[in-house]
Amino acid sequence: MDQTLRQLVQRLGEAIHDTVSESEQIAGVVQEIRQHGYDVLLMLEATIGLNTIENGEGEPGDEADGEGSGAFTAQDVHFLRSLRIAVEGEEPEI
């Protein structure tokens, strides 16, 4: 996977996290739950799957067989896990 694609996936994870964190609707419901005497721990799991878009002849794009199509680095996986995003093919942390 090339660096640009990794950065885009990272930005997607950050955008999901920010959207949930800043949601007034979610904050309102959490507040209502707290008013009923409960504390809230919200954990969401997102799985991001990427497939190469095939060109008109049914051939995969350049990324499919190139050097850039390798797995995430350990740093990528760590970052995605910190956002509670599962990485397909990686062992889940227990």
C-alpha cells in the first residue's frame, strides 16, 4: 500500500473518530444515560476494506501487484487500533 493511500486511510479513521467525538446527538444521549445513574463507555469498531478498482478491460490497477500493495506497517496497525479500527488479517488484541 503506498504512502498516500495509508495517509488517506489514516485520515478516514481520524474523521470517524472526530465525528463521533463531536456529535451533539451522541453527547445528548450519553448525558441522558448519566442522568439515569449510569456511566457510559462507548467503543465502536470499524473495519476498512480496500479493493482495487478494475479498469475497463477487467485488469486490476497498478496497485494490485506492485510493491506498494503490502500489509500495513506495525505503526499503521497501532494507530488504527488506537482508533478502535480493526485491520483485516491482523490478530485482534485481547
